[in-house]
Amino acid sequence: MLVLTGTLVYTYVSIETQLSNIARELEHLSERITKLEAKHEAEIEEIEKWYKQSLELNPLKWGRKNK
């Protein structure tokens, strides 16, 4: 009976430790994803600005009026 109780307590503690580790890792990954999304948005904005500027520099469009 004592061995069974000890085994159950050890299993419970082991599972709780694993769950807390998983929760901590999930939190870390969520923060990393948020940072990467912000970096991606900044890069997309920079690329869009570059394309907009390069379209304005197109000499074939200088004589046309924008619709």
C-alpha cells in the first residue's frame, strides 16, 4: 500500500512538473511569435514603401495622371 501511494505521488509530481514546463515554454513561444509578427509587419511596411517609391520613379508614368 505504501509503495502504491509513493508511486502515485511521484507520478502526480512528475506530471505537474511537466505541465508547468510546457506552460512556461508555451508562454515563451507566444512572446517570440508576437515579436516575430511585429518584425514581419515592419518589414512588410518597408517593402511596401520601397515599391511605392519605385513606382513613382518610373519615367513611363510621369506623363500620366493618377485615376
